[in-house]
Amino acid sequence: MSGSTPVRVGVVGFGYWGPNLVRNVHKLADAELVAVCDATPANLAKFTAAYPGIPTCDSLDAMLATHELDAVVVATSALSHYVVAKAVLEAGKHCFVEKPLTLTSDDAADLVRIADENDLVLMVGHLMVYHSAVNFIKEVIDSGELGDVLYLYAQRLNLGKVRTEENAFWSLAPHDVSIVNYLLGEAPDRVSATGADYINNGVEDTVFANMHFASGRMANIHVSWLDPHKTRKFTIVGTKKMLVFDDMEATEKIWIYDKGVGAPTDAMSFGEDLTLRFGEIKAPFLKMEEPLSLEVQHFLDCCRTGERPRSSGREGLEVVRVLEAVSESIAAGGAPIETRLED
Ligand SMILES: NC(=O)c1ccc[n+]([C@@H]2O[C@H](COP(=O)([O-])OP(=O)(O)OC[C@H]3O[C@@H](n4cnc5c(N)ncnc54)[C@H](O)[C@@H]3O)[C@@H](O)[C@H]2O)c1
């Protein structure tokens, strides 16, 4: 693909989230929105009303047969991701798939294999790894300012929107798992989780999941549809400093606390084994850009250069393995489940 010609993109799925992807593909100069496909006629009618003149199709097969495409963006419901993405890759097109990549790690591994064997880009919509705040935090961690990261925890809570086709962890936590893996630069080797179905029988609305890493670090993710507060919060505890990311804050989203526990300054001090440090607290200025726009631009760049995406199929597979293992652990009463994958 030449460096200056726009990437010719087709989009599958114009339901709730697809329109956001379509808007970005349409606005970015490096893409040409060639066609949109959806199995629901009413959704295609909404697309045509907003983007008159751009062709539509009622099936992926028809879109692939009728239009010259370099890449396809998949924004269908998770249940169909494997079948749709497989067809896209087997047609020789680069593929962006919304999160979660698939519903099983076997299916995700299969998509990674097909993409690798055919030198195609496979990217997953782990939107948060394109969020300016998350990338700022990654820089802070990598700079050593926090010291060694010891543990982190994430809370994604709300009253509603209650789904019945997937539990709260599959619905909400792909974002948190992808952030944790991205920030720590590793995927967990085991998880354990408990969950409860207070609202709908058999569908956990509240889950507490622990991720354990080979490095000794740990993370906890708490998701719930049954909580008085809308919360999107991350706390990271390092040996030198601590950081809180509150995505519900409009401007001061990140706070860095120069707080910690150190070795005693005076071994003979009376009644004190450890020193507590309470230093300055700062809320750094963040230049925010729309994560979805950065995400779609990154996909286009990868299609052109062949570069491996920040959220490649491999990262998608690692996230799906955690989601799957959390369900296994809940079913096994909180038992630890291995999540390590073959290289
Ligand atoms: N990144 C985010 O923050 C974010 C937010 C919401 C949803 N999502 C993801 O986006 C995806 C779509 O979610 P949604 O809420 O928009 O779902 P939705 O059900 O509202 O829309 C899916 C659309 O895909 C169409 N469709 C389904 N299977 C099809 C097929 N085989 N061929 C053609 N069209 C097909 C349906 O007709 C529907 O219009 C999911 O993977 C979801 O997890 C991501």
C-alpha cells in the first residue's frame, strides 16, 4: 500500500458503537470510507441518512465481493467477531475488531495465526490504550517516577446498564484488563475471581477479580452494575509514589502522591519501625485527544507500514484469556486459574 493513498476501509456493524468508528474513518484523511455493511436494514437506513452516497451492503460477503478494500473494521456484537473477522482475514484484508476480540481464547489464537500467516494487521479495539491519560501514566511508570509498581486496582462501577447476554466482567472489564496488561507490560500468569448474580440469574453483575503476575505484582478489578456511584478509577501503588486516575473528572484526571512507607531513618527510634512519607501532591496537565480518533489513525498507520499495533491480536488474545479464566474461576468458587499462553 503506498504511503500517500488513503486506506480503503469497509465497516461491518452500524449499531450502537459502529457509528463512532464510521465517523472517525470518514473524517480521517488517511482513510477512504468505501462501504458500510449491516444485517439490520433500519441501521443501514440510519447510515444512509447520515452519509448519503456511500454504498451499503446487507452482508459481509456482498461487501467483500462488490468493493475494493484494503481493510475492514468489525463493530458487530462480540458473538459474531470470530466468524466475521476470520472471513475478513481469509479474504486478505487487514482487520480491526472491536473488543473483546472473540469469546474464547482458542478462537482468538486462530485469528492471530491467520493474520500472522498472511502478513495482515489484526488490531483489537482496546480503546483505553489510546487514551491520553493512560499513555501519560505509562510514561510516568516507565520513567521510574513511581518506583517499582507493587500493585494496582481498578473500579468500573455504575447503576445499570444491565446486560443479559454477557456478564459485567465481559462487558466492562476488557478495558481494565487491557490497561493493566499495557501499563505493566506483561499479562498475568493466573487469576482468581468471585462474582454474584444479584439482578439476573446466571449473569454476574458484580465481580471482584485478582490478577497475579510472574513479576510478583498484582492487580484487582472490581466491576459492577449495582453500585450507587458511577466510578471509573485506577489506583497504582509504587515503591516511591502513588498515582490515582479518575476518568470521571473532567480536567484533573490524574493525581500523583509523593507518599510511601520507607525503612526507618533511625534504627533506634522509639516505637517506630517504619517511616511514613507524606510529600507533595500534583495534578499534571493533560492534553486530551479523542481516543477513538487516535485508535483509528493507529490502525490506518499499521495497515500502511505493517507495524504491529499497540493492541494487536496477541494483546486481544491475552485479554480474552483473562476474561475466560475469570469466568472459570467464578464457576470454580474462586479457584486460581492459569492464564499463561504459549509464545
Ligand atoms: N470500545 C468501546 O468503548 C465500545 C463501546 C461499546 C461497544 N463496543 C463494542 O462494539 C461492538 C458492537 O457493540 P454494539 O453495542 O454496537 O452492538 P449492537 O448490537 O448495537 O450493534 C451491532 C450491529 O452489528 C450488526 N451485525 C451483527 N452481526 C452482523 C453480521 N454478521 N453482518 C453484518 N452486520 C451484523 C447488527 O445488525 C447491529 O446493527 C461490540 O464488540 C462491543 O463490545 C465497544
